[in-house]
Amino acid sequence: MRSLNEKELYLAQIEKIANSSLLHGSESLCKLLRYLARNAVDYPGSHPKEYQIATEVFGRSADFDPQMDSAVRVQVGRLRQKLHDYYASEGIGDVVVVELPKGSYALGLHRRDPAPIPTPIAKETEPPVLPTPLVSRQRSWAIAVTVLSLLLALAIAEIVGQRITGNKAAEAAENYSSPALRLFWKAFLNGAEEPWVVFSNASFVGRPETGMRYLDPARDTQPKILDHYTGVGEVLAVHELDHVFSTLHRQLRVKRGSLLSLDDVKNNDVIFVGSPAENLTLRDIPGSREFVFRRLNEGPRKGDLAIVSLHSQAGEPKEFLGTPNNLQLTDDYAVIALTRGLNPSRSILILAGTTTLGTQAAVEYVCRQSSVEQLLLRLSVTPSGEVEPFEAVLHVKVTRGVPIESEVVALRKGISQQ
């Protein structure tokens, strides 16, 4: 086992890389990096297996088959490239070097050898300086001025060149968008009209200062209805969608659910943010067919909103339930569902959690390159290059009111739209 100081040094370097701009937002790569690093410092010389990484890092089931699922190889390849890019940019001067050799899942950790200090070369004894005639001094002054002017011109040219190069690099970065994100969102990029983002806008009764609750039509016959509130997760979700679509050079139109008409849904590509419990328009159109939102009518969780699997598969629960309402939220579930619109030439994407934080997590999942790349590995694509309809359930980990980790725990693809 490595000495404590050396171990701390290596782990500190791992955290530095994980917090770099190159790995920002890549939760799966950071998790993989930390796992391989811990294995390297605790068990030097060991080589973790693909099955071990799949089950312990990416949560694959015990029947994981590397011949059928290439997720580990894909993620390791991405991490290898990220490490190479890091040491070619931000980490160029780092003392500790982290490597992931090709053909191996064992992380290499070593210190960079310090650069040798050049030995000064002894100068020959210079001849004594003699008085310089006036004409020679004038000529030397003229030469010096000429040289300085030339150097100044070169410096100005270099500065201008750097600005032009910097502007071109910034322009290239602005015009770049992830191929994975462009593929996932293709159905919403090619229409003549901008896609709609429709956020949940439930009806409440009561007042903010005394307490509000959802409208219950069965007992609230003539209430004062408040319909201008939405969750914090939906607000952050709309911001996230706006950001990713700007990188894809596409505008969005945003509308609250209570103002949306069925004609809007029929004539546009629509992204619904929020569950049918709050985004009421979803109750009037064909939505998810495999995973649906229902309030439980009996049992210890009576009244709680659940995601129900209509055709539960082996190893899957029939109901996906987050943290009980009377406890601090630590777990939530969300649905990501891509389906055809009322007009089959249009597309509908539903991003909805059982709470506002689950909704936020669902949107973040489809707006981040790393998670979209993982999802695309499990989906089907049409011959024209569009993602086929699918439905997925996310398990969301929440810490202090922030969704920090999401994982697909159930997936259906090739869903019939009949």
C-alpha cells in the first residue's frame, strides 16, 4: 500500500482533474475516475475487470454481458481522451500525472520528473572597452532605433494575430455543439417553427401566506383559484433547455400549461416540463404508454404520486415511489418519454418527476452530453437519423434540495404509437 502522504497527493490530483472544466458536468466520468484511482492507490498493480466496473460504477445488474453492452469500454475511452486533453491544457504543469493506458482499466499514477536545470556556460573574457568615436556611436544609435522599431512592429503584429486567432477560437467554440445532443434533439431542430416548451402550471386554492394546496374539483366548488405558480425545478429546467438549444442554434417558445390549446399541440413540436399532476394539458393528449403517473388510493403511501409500470418486467417494481411526503426528500423518480404528436409528423417529449426536483433532474439528464451519450447507447435510431420513441424511468438522488445524480432504472423502446 502506498504511504499516506503519497496517497493523499494522488487523490488530491484526482479531485483536481474531476473539478476541471474538461470534466465539469460529466458525473459518470468523474465517478469512474475516482473509482479507478481508489483501486490504484489501495491495490497497486491490480487490474479491475470490465464486469467489476459495470456493476460497481455504472450500476449494471449481475447478468451484465460485456459482449452485449459496450458502456464500460465507451466510458473508459472517453475518460482516456479527457485525461490526454487535460494534461495538454489545464494540467500541463501538474507534478502528478494520471494515465489510462490503452487496453487496460488500471489507472497509472506517477510524479512528473522535474525538468533539468541547464548548466551555465562560462563566458570568454571580453576585451577591454575602448572609447568609441562620435560617428560610430551615432551609427550604433541609429541601428538600435531601427532594431527596436522592428521588434515593436513584430510585437504589435503578434498581438493582433493572437486576437484574431482568439476570436476565431471563440467563434468556433460558440458554433460547436455536441453530436450526441444534436442527434437526441434532432426531431425538435428541423421544423419550420420553433418547438414549444410547456411548463406545469397547476391550479391552487388558498393563499401563499396561509398555505396553498392543489385544487380538488370534487370539494372546491367555488374557490379562489391561483394558477400563476410553478415549481423551482420547472424554472431551472426551462433555463437549462434554453441554454442547450442556444448551443444548437435553435430558439424556443415558452408557454405555461394552462394557456396551451390542443391546436398548439397538434401544430408544433412540444416539450412538456412537469407531470400530469401539474401540467394538466398532458391529461388531454396521448402521453406515456408504459410509465404513467397515478396517486395511490390505498396502502401506507395513500395519496402519494407514483410512477406506475403498466407492463412491469422481471426485476422491476410495479410502482416507483420517492421519499414519503412527511420526510426530507432524498429520492425521486422521473419519466423521460419521446412520442409522436397528435400530428404524427410532430414530436412530443415529456420530462416529468413526481416532485419539482425530479422534473429538474429529467431535464438536466437530456441536456448534458455525458448522460445523453449513455442514453443513446441504449436507444434505437431511425434510418433518417432520428431517435425512435421510447420511455425511461430515472432514479434521482437529492441532497439538500438539489438533484445530484440520476440513473435510468427502466427503459422501453420501439413503443407502438397506435
